Amino acid sequence: VVMTQSPLYLPVTLGQPASISCRSSQGLVNSHGDTHLTWYQQRPGQSPRRLIYQVSNRDSGVPDRFSGSGSGTDFTLKISRVEAEDVGIYYCMQGTRWPGTFGQGTKVEI
Amino acid sequence: EVPLVESGGGLVQPGGSLRLSCVASGFTFSGRWMSWLRQAPGQGLEWVANIKTDGTEQYYVDSVKGRFTISRDNAKNTMYLQMDSLRVEDSAVYYCMRGALYDGDLWGQGTLVTVSS
């Protein structure tokens, strides 16, 4: 499954919203009706951190300014108001079919 | 206490071997699938392998099949990745991750593997 993110570079303004798109080459619903689309954040010099799982479920400790949405083959990560600590690379990943595959990453810069 | 700590990376010649380890703490290791992923310098993320809770099932990405072996020792809360017949293109930071396709929720800090003559 090929995951395609856009844009690959996203200049943002503090306090303004931001949005990242992720498209899969195949539908991501499994036989149980679950959609395993995950968003990870990788801050500079750090390992990835999970933000969102199963399209729209936010992890514990993740600020509520992050939200995920979508279905089928089209998914979106939104940041309602960008903060300085949000700088980094964001990856979508499909976990419905082995092997899991990642998008190319979207670099978010202030 | 850091939940996942990788070690074992380093510089190796093409055709050589390395064994990576990932020591887990702070959670019930035996109750979770575990995975290895990698990130080549300046590149994106790639799944390498994962292993079932009791070690009875393993899955590999095609590019490492027959060369890499994932294993675990639940008594030691440790997962391993034996890497043989290493190639230049295997050079990357290798991360261990708690969970697998559906529930990968925690990554280690990574260990760097460089394959070069």
C-alpha cells in the first residue's frame, strides 16, 4: 500500500491552523471494519511519537489542537493553532496490511 | 526510566553481521507484540519486522527476508534483531517499537547501523 502525503513542506504561522493530507493507494478498512491509519510526529533529533491512531483517536498527553479525520483512502491531520513545539516531520502510516507503510513525511516549519 | 532502550549498532563491513537489542521496562513486555523499524539518514520510516507476544510468529519486510531474524526473551524483557549479510542499503537508525501494525505506540531512541567498507 502506497501512502502519499501532501504537502511535503508546510510553512506555518504561530497561532494559525495547519493541515496535512494523506492518501492511500488502497482502502484501509480491514475485515473487522477497523481503519488502521496512524499519525506520528518526529521532532528534530527525536524518535517518532504517536499522535493519532485509528484515524481520529488522540493519544494520551497529545494536545487537543491535534485532530485526525478521514475515511476510505483519504485522511487528514489538522493542527487548530500551531505552536512552536509543533515543528517537526509528520508521518501517516497504514497498519491494515503487512508491511505497514509510511507516507514520505511532511516537514512543518514556522 | 526509559521504556525502550536499543543497543548494538555500529560500523560493519558489507556482508557482516550485527545483533541489536531492545530492553523494555515499565510495562508487561510479554503481553505486547514488538517491532523493529528503521530510518535511513535523512529519509523516511520503514518497517523491518515484528514478533508476536510469545515469539511464535514473526513477519519481515521483503528486503530483509532470509538475512534478518527477530526474536525475543520475555524473561529478560528483551527483543533482538540478528542482522546477517548486511548491505550498504541497510544503513539506518534502527528503532524498536512497542506494538505492531495496529497498536505501535512507543518508540525507543534508536541505534545507528552503518554498513560501509
